[in-house]
Amino acid sequence: MRYSAFCCAVLTALTLGAGLVAVAYQTAEPQELVDPPMEQARHLLIDHAETDCRHQPLVIAHYTADDPASSRPVLRWSRIDGAVMYDVQVVKRHGGGPSPCYEPVMAVQRVYSTACELLLPVGCREPVLYWRVKPLNLRGQAIGPFSELEPLPVDWQKQDVVKPVPLSTYNQGQGQTLLYPVYDWIAMPDADHYEVEILDAPPENPNGTAPSTHRIAVYTTSIAHQYDSQARMSAQPFYWRVRAVRSDGSPLGVYSDASSYTTDPGRPCAAAIYGDSISHGGGSVSYSPADWEFSYGHYLAFPTVNLSFSGDTSRTAVERFDKDVAPFRPPYLLILMGTNSLRAGVEPADVIADMEQVKAKCLAYGIRPVFLTLPPLNPDNIRAAFGQDTVRSWREAIAAVNSYVKTQVHVDITPGMADEWGELREDLAVDGLHLDPPGKRLMAEAINAAWPDITALPEEAWSADDKS
């Protein structure tokens, strides 16, 4: 969530998006023989939290002797709550004996995703390497132990087709329809930048290097994801694909496989979701709205379409309503708006006036507005994640807006979200603003519990001025 659409693009590039590039860095630790079993034993003696299996990543894709990796392996592991980044270590076995040692073969890779593509060292010809991954928090501190050491058989003669691997998958489950899609893929370590192509039909040249004749939009980005700035709605599917580009402008391999999605205004839904990036989805700095665990719609007990836009203010929520909401005519609209405006210093009265306009527009289109209370903030974590300051009066401003919300048909999603200082709990939102899966589940639980009563309200409940 950002102060404006412009700020959204800039901050996405600096924070959420930058995270998806796998970056090698020189570890401060000496590059000497390491003994994973002994290291974990020391953790057992020194820091019990380090051995908590809940915070230990699990490898979820395996290479085998029958299906070995090439020199460009793609590694995948499970997400850990609270992890913003991960350190990936690749080693070779050194010597034998009852407790073998392992020697690093390349610099540790710091990755802001749960997958990475590696470019193994040219001079390495080990038939079997090993790898492991450790979760880190917002400040780069370990929050759990390394994963178990995973064998990595390598066929050094194997030639894979060089192309990006898409991560975003739409329309496969609850809450997986976005009016403003986000395109994610696994970063390629030798790419200078990427070209993302949006199409209105399947490409006539799959896995080629030339643009498709069905291209309707294109984005260029140096990071491994792209927020679509245009609303995509149609009864027909859209397609997207991405290719990596070298610094001289030549293609690095071919376009990825094309992925499709559909956002059909005519498709029935129980409700639509409307708001800024808290509603659009994403969190923990590194995860986008296409990471469905970070969407509260994923946990709702009824089908929805997500009409939210990262970067929305209360004013832009009014301005884009006719274009983005009216074509869908949802029976109910779940509205969470104003956080961006309030934390930037906009007066609560102005935000409330914008809410009144959104409400009036809903009723004019026969849509029942359901407002959600605004969660608290954690200014220190917002500053750590995004380098942004929050106005000192944010508590009073949010309280004033929430007082108005509670006079309307609403759901109070905030119980249990504040810590002892009245700030957003860090375990619910690592970056102090965007709720992570535990926070999104809290939101959905409150909405699910209130939904039977809301849908049972008589028609006159939506026209009265005071809903208290």
C-alpha cells in the first residue's frame, strides 16, 4: 500500500518487487569447511528457538539421479511465517567418515522468495552437490534453522531450455481473481531485465523470442515481478508471459510458457473486495497479491472477486469506482479504505467524506456496502521496511474513522490485532502495515462470523443514515 499510484510504482520497485531478484552476496563468515550436523547440534545447545521445526524450511522439489539438474537448477522450499528473505547455501561433500564435512562452492544466495534459479560455478564438476536454506526476518536475522541438507545431482552436459518460470496462477481456488493482476516469476541470475507481455489470445509463437501479434500491453522491469497498472476485465481470458533480456538488449533464452487468467464482470460472486493493498494482498515485504496466503479473500467462506488496487487512497477509491466496481455489480462490497490517506496526514473528516461518496455510489448501483474497520499500524516496522514515516496522530485518525465505520453496516476486523502499545502486532504484519497470513486469517474469521447476520439484514438497513 502506498501514498499514491506513483509512490506505489516506486516503492514496489524498491521493496516488494526488488525482493524477487536472487542476489549473491559475500557472507561475512569465512569460506571454510562446514559441518551441518554439528552446526545444528550447537544450535540445540545454544538457542532452542533455532531448532523449532515450525521455522525450518522444507524442500518441496527434488532432483534425483534419474532426473538430475542442469547447471541452472531451480530450487523450491516452503514459506516460513515471519520470513522476509532466505539464505541459500550450496556445498560439496568433503571427505568421508562418520561425520562428513561440506565445503561451499559459491557465495550464499540471498533470495526474497521461496524459489530461486542458480547458475552453478563453471569450474565445478561434482556429480552431486548439496543445498540448504535458512529463513531470515526483516532485519536479516535468522528466525529458524537451515533446512535439512538436500542432495543436488547434476548432469553438467544437460541443456535446459532457458526461460523464466512463472509463479502467478489465477482462478484455481478461493479468492484467486484480481482486477489488477500481478505477474511473478523466478528470477534468473544472469538477466539484466525482463519484458512482460500481456496478450488477448494465446501466443502464436510459444517459447519464442519475438513479441506476439496478440500483445496488448508490455512492461519492462529489472525485478522478477510486475504489478499491472491497468484493470483487466473480460469474459475472455487474458494471457501473460515474460522473457529475460541481457544488458545489450538481446534475449536471454525464450519467452516463458504463457499463463492465463480471467476476470469476468458477468461471473456471479457473493461479494467483491475493494480497497488498497491491505485488500489487494501481499505482505512480509517480499510476497505479492498473487501469493494467495496473503489475501484475506483466500480464507472467506464465500466466493469473491478482488477489485482492490495497491496504492489506493480514499480519494482514488471514489474516482475509480464507476470504472472498476460498477461493471461487476456485486451484491455486496467489502470496503477497507483510508489507511494510506490517514498515515500520510489526510484529515479523518476528508476520509469519511470519501467513504460517504463510495457508499452513495454503491447504493446508486444497487450494491450493499459493508465497511471494515481499519487495522492499527506499527510505524517502526513501516520505517524499517519502506523508509517511510507515519504521522504521529495516526492513532487518533484511525479511531475517528473507525467510529464512523461503526455507524454503518460493518465488520470489526481489529480485535486481537494490537499489541500492548496499541500498535499492529509484529507477528501479524512483519512490515507494520500489510497483514501477513495470520493477520489475513483474523480478518476472514471476523467476516465469516458476521456474514450470516449481514446477509440477513432487511433492505431498509442499507438506506438508513445511522447503522449503529
